[in-house]
Amino acid sequence: MKQYIYKAYGMGVFICLLIFSSCDLTTAVDDVEPLYTISADEAIYDEKSADLALLGVYSGMTQYGLDFPTVFFVPDIFLGYSNAGFYANNEEQLGWSSNNPILTGSIQHGAYTRFYSLINNANWVIEQTGMLSDDIFDTPGRRAEVIAEARLMRALATFYLLRAYGQFYDTSSEFGVVLRTDPARYEEELPRSSVQETYTAILADIEDGIANAPENRGKTFTNKTFARAFKAKVLLYMGDYQQAASEAKAVIENPGSGFALEADYASIFGPHDSPTLFEKSEIIFGIPGVETPEGTGVGWGNFYNGFSAGVDPVYFDMVNTGTLTIGGQTIAHDGGRVESITDPFGGSLGTPLMTKYSDYTTDYEMHYVMRMAEIYLIHAEAAARASGMVTPEALSSLNEVRKRAGATTTGGDGFETYPESISLSEFLEAVRIEKLVELYAENGENWFDAVRYAYEDGGFNSGFQVSEIKATATDPNKFIFPIPQTSVEVNSLLVQNPGYQ
């Protein structure tokens, strides 16, 4: 089967080469007659062509239609703090709201195949660039950087697949994802790897990124700091808390040039009328939205416009009135962050809108893959879990994020930093809530946190339950998406997730 590389035009920052392959698609590549194609093994022959092909890998994470971003905004609907908006008009969308996603959803299939297309694009770049010699590249070390950036994107796509479609919370589970580390040259059936095998593959790609990725050639490209931060996050998900804490601490203490907490929370997410949006020190790595001179809003923010998703009033109530009582103090969850990144009136739609991604009038949008605040919160949780107690370092990391948001240190009630008297269980709940406020609507992070916490606290059988947040979330089998049925049907080795057979 011949492999091709597409030239894609008019994609704003991602005017680039796109590698096309089947890779878990239901339509065979041989049935497609693309325009403007060249053989993949002829397309990468020097530094410029390698960089163009690499841009094709990055473009796989931009927003095209509804199918792809579902794995990022639907988890917020699962948790109940976002709603399906006016778009909730069929069985699939209503299923999201009740934590019962249906099996045959075409939207879920689109997201699943898009990730594998990105992975296959990365595999071609890795293989073909690896065949070149260093002296072909004008920039010293650029060959290794291209490969490292592609491997980091492959790791990211694999991680997102694992979270959405695999039992990511249990390293002993057989239900990982199908691993693809070579370009697809023919129709090939592969079985699912275990969760541990999936994490091992992700970490191998990350290690190459740590060793060889660029320091910082722009926040819209993977880099060494992202590789180090991403490693800490993966280790946290694996339950390797000691190493996760160590890696996160190293990033906090030595983040690299151009990386730091922004002084003001709201300033991270604007302005939307300037590309300076992509230059903020807070951003470790992000994907820019599709730029449109007409201001039509076709990027990530388009999904929080009230039709696909909106900010549920339950979230406003939780943030604005929620408190934890610690050592006699009544400590508020937030002091204004949510108001700074939402439109509570919802414009003409009458539903609260999320404005982290767009103000719905201008062009520049950013999908925040990782921010510095997340690293502080990863460190806080991992350090506490690893030590079995609230260490001063863990408490400091949590409070740094709160202080940036305006928390005071007077030791009174209200939006305060957490005191040294906080217990371990109180602290872990405080970290989860802090992430719920700080990272709301970013990658569905809050849903996956709730699932991790519940599994860690008794394997879904005791302790903290996801249903404490979302009453209908009682079936752990429905905590992840089903493998799309169309993919199961074309791969006899692909086993469906439990509860969806």
C-alpha cells in the first residue's frame, strides 16, 4: 500500500505537509485519491522538508469539526460541571451527561482515529528523518530535535488515547491501547497492549524528548521543559508518586528560560486579538487554534459557545460557595478566577460561556496542553502521597498557585492559603479542588483526577467515590469511552472495553 504526504493549505500557523495513512481507519487508503500527493519516503530529504512534515504532526492536534475535541470537553460534562449545551439533542450527547456514552457514536470514532492518524504521521517523520545523516541538516542537532518533537507528539497522542479509551488508572489492567510505533504500510491487525506496556512506551518517547528536544523554540512546539513536565504527569497517573514528585520539583526549581507562573491568572488566557497569546511564560506547551480572518471562531473555544458545551451553574455554585474547614478556618475554594475566564450571561445563548479559549469575536486561541500551575499541583499531590504526610514542600506548591490567584496568608477565613495544620486527607482534597478551579475546562483534567482519586482510595470499592460529585457516575466501566464499534469490527484482535460488549 502506497503511503502519501498531503500538502494542506490555508491552515493559519499550520501551513504544512500532512502524512496520510489508514491506521485504524475504516476506509482503506487505497480507496482515496488525494490531490497534491508525493510518496512519503521521498518527502523528507533535508531539514526544511523534515520541519514541514513535523508541522503536519502538530496540525493533527488542531480542531477540525466536532469529532476530535470531544475527548477534551466531554469529560467535563461527565463530571457535571459543564453541560452539553443546546447541542444535547440526541442519545449520544444525553449519554455523556449521565456517564453512559453509547457504543456506536460516530463522534467518538472520529476522535479515536484522529489520534491514530497523528501517531502514524509522527511515525513517518521519526522513521524517515532517522534515515538521514546529520550533515544534511543546516542547523546542528536539528535532526535529533525533529525526531524528539515527533516522539513527544506520539507520546501525547498515546496518553490521550489511554485516558479516553483505556483503564489508565490501573497499571495491572490488560486494557491499554493499541500501540503503533512504526508507519502503517499495509492493513494490519494489532491487539491492545496492557496499561503498563502503554505507559512504558509513552515514557520511552518522553525520555528521548528530555534528551534531544529543543529548549524552547516557541510555546506551540514541544520542548525539553514540556518533556520533563509530561514525565511527571505520566508518573503521577501511574501511581509512582516518589518519582513524580522528584520530576515535578526539578521542573519547578529549574523550569528553563521562558517558563514561569504568570503573575496574574486572567492574563494567561488573553489577549485573543494578538499572537502574543502564544508567548506567555505560563504555557509549557499549547496548540494554537485555527486562525480565521473573519473572526468566525472555529478553534477550541467554539465548543464552549453554549451549543456543544457550557459552564454549568453547578460549577459556579461550587466555586463561589464551596469551602473546606481546616483547623477552625473556613477556607474558600476561589477568589475570582472563574469569573475572570467566563461570561456568566452567555451572550445571546443565555448559558454561561468559557472564555479561556476565545472571546467569540477575535481569532487567536490556544489549547493548553500543560501549564506551569499544573506542575505545582502535580508536585503537591505526588509529594504528599509519596511521603504519606503533608510535607512543607507539598504545602508550598499548593499555596503558590493559590497566592498567584490572590489568596491571602492572614490565617483567617475566606480565600486563604492552607495552614500547616492541614491533614493528609484534607490536603489531597484541597489539591483536587484547586485543580478543579485552576484547570477547569483544560483537557478534561478534572474528570480524570476524580477517577484517579476514586481508584487510589479503594479501587472504586470504598473511600472517595466519583458519584459524590456526579450522582449518576456509579459504573466504573463508563468512566472511559468505548472503543468505537467500527474499529472493533475491522480489527479482530481489538477487544472492547468491559461493559460495552
